[in-house]
Amino acid sequence: MNNSSIKPPTITLTSGPVTIYPRVQEALSRPVPYIYDPFFQDFYQKVCFKAGTALREDGPALILHCEPAVALEAAAASLIGPTDLVLNLVSGVYGKGFGYWAKRYCKELFELEVGYNQAISAKQVADALEANPEITIVTAVHHDTPSGTINPVKEIGRVVAQHGALFLVDAVSSFAGMDIHPKDCNADIFITGPGKCLGGSPGLSILSISDHAWAHMDHNETVPRSSILSILDWRYAWKKENMFPFTPSVSEVVALGAALDQYLDEGPEVVWQRHELTARACRAGIKAMGLNLWPECEEIASPTTTAVTIPKNLTTEQIHTSARQRYGVTLSAGRGETYDRLVRIGHMGPVAEPIYAVVAVTALGEAVRQHNICVDIGVGIEAVVAEISRSV
Ligand SMILES: *Cc1c(COP(=O)(O)O)cnc(C)c1O
């Protein structure tokens, strides 16, 4: 047996899974209720409505008992049928990945792809829809996390609605960290999860589905049933008198209830504001100490993740190892295309607090300095502090 013990990190500044709130931690330690005990049936219904409230919907949200990546595949399988023409918007690794699922189910796939340090404009989407008026579904990632960039889905959603297509939005790493809800972007399917900005446990997905999308799924002749990829199976699971298609992830549901309470009690606007300030302060510090932000301009930089370009001749491995060994700070890497090109500092959930911008600048600054890249950490920290004090 290997006896060497790796110490857990001191501070986790990742872009998911993230550090969870204490009340989520407490919820995870509660007993596991039986799913058909009235206690859990009632609790489940309440959590679905609470998630609906957080999404600013009148009715319940739909919970799937899997990671959001599985929910995205389920949405592709359930919504997209053999008569659909899909326009997939790609500004990063998640957008690209969704296209592989979409292609499996649709008649024809169109892709609008930009550089992974750029955002897609509503105008580009309008032009693509004009060029291919038969398109029935548009799919987008709001915050393509491995790029640290935000697409303007509110504006894009208006263009898609005007065209009369359905709009599917991956808001996994933006919802609850900034002002975005299904209705804001005319989303027909809006997918998020507890393991990012909600500061919850990462094993569930939360979906909002429009009447139009339900009707489309009902008419999809290849829609999956009795399957992990079925959304229809779970349509009425929120009703306490109904059976579940299979055993839900009970403890994760209890934890989701706590994460939603945390979010709603603190107040969404307050939560978004500290995400935004932390990211802004972090960007100021990164630039001031002499490193470069990955997004092509700051207007599209995410308030929940700061992507920093890796200096020439350095690797992710070198930076992560230094930050972790010297300070116990865990950062996220790029993914796929962006791997070894950027490192990511997450500002999600409980670490979306401005003081963690000081931590990030210090750990990242020292990590690159250890590899002979000249940065001025002191100047970086002064810039963080200046940004924070400007806002109080
Ligand atoms: C985290 C995340 C998901 C979920 O996918 P995993 O890779 O399984 O964590 C989906 N979409 C986006 C944009 C995400 O950030």
C-alpha cells in the first residue's frame, strides 16, 4: 500500500466542482430518507419549486439525477429529432462538444464557430439563420468555462425567438453567479447544476423546459424513454403522489435544497454582485502584475471564472504544481483546445469573495515567478485592493 498522504488543498479556486457552503455540507451529513416516505416526497416537490423560484419560473424545475454533462446529452437526445436542423454556436470546448451530440440526432448540423477567446454576437446568429432559414433549433453555451468567456444569450435569444426556432442554453457555470434566467434569454431548454455558482454538490442537473420544448419532445419519434437520457421520463416526477422512474440521488437532492436556500436567503443580486466584484478585482490584479487575460476583451470576460494566458514556455503542470505546493491553492486548467494555453481561477459559490482575488494573484504570481517569469505581485495586490475599495 502507498502510504504517502497528499494533503487536501488549503483553498480551492476552481471552476467546478467548487468548495461547498457549510449548510450544504451539513445537509450532506443528514440521514438518507426513503424515497416513498411522505417526508421525501414532500421535500422533493418543494426542492423542484424552489429551483423554479431560483430560475424565476412560476412552476417547478426539472431535476435530473446526473451531472450536467449527462443532462446536456439527454437534452440533445430528447429535443433533437430526425427532422431537425440545428445551429450550434461554438466559442469553446463545451459548445464544440454539444455539436457531437446534436449531430447524432439531427437531420443536419450547422456550426457557427469563433476563436475560443471570443464571443458570438447576435448579429452573427441572425446572419446564420438568414442563410439557413430551415433551422429549427439553436444551441448555445452561455459561459464556455474552459474559455472564461460569456456569450450574449439574452440578445441571441431574441434573434432565435424572432426566427421561430427553439433555443437550448447551457448555463451550467453562469446561473447563480450572474443575472441569467431562462426567460431572460427566451430559452426553451435551460440547463444548470448545483456544482458551480450555487456552491452545491455536483451530482445533479436542474432544467427549465418551455411548453414549446415539451411539445417538440412529444412529437420527436426518436425521443428516448426508460433511459438515462430521457427527459420525458422525469416530466411529472416533481408531483409528490407520483413514482420516480428510478431512485433519485437522495442525498444530492437534500444538498440541493440547502444550496438553493443559501442562494435565495442571501439574495441573488447580492450573490451576483460578489461574483462580479471578485472577478473584476482578480482581472485588475492579473493585468497589473504583468500577466495577460485570455479573453480578447474584458467585456466578454466571465464574472465566475478568470482565464489567464499561460506565459510562453510554461505549462499548466508547472503552474498548478507550484501554486499547490507553495500555497495549497488549487486552480483549474484549460480543457481540450485551451489546455496548456490558459489557467483558470474560479470565482464560484463561497469563494466568490473579493479577498480570494488576493489569494489568486499571490498564488498564481508566485507560481509563474518560480519559473523565472517576471511579475510584480505587490503591484498586482495593490490593484486588487484598489478595485475592491472603489466598490465600497
Ligand atoms: C461544468 C460544466 C458542465 C458540466 O460538465 P462536466 O464537465 O461534467 O463538469 C457543462 N457545461 C459547462 C459550460 C460547464 O462549465
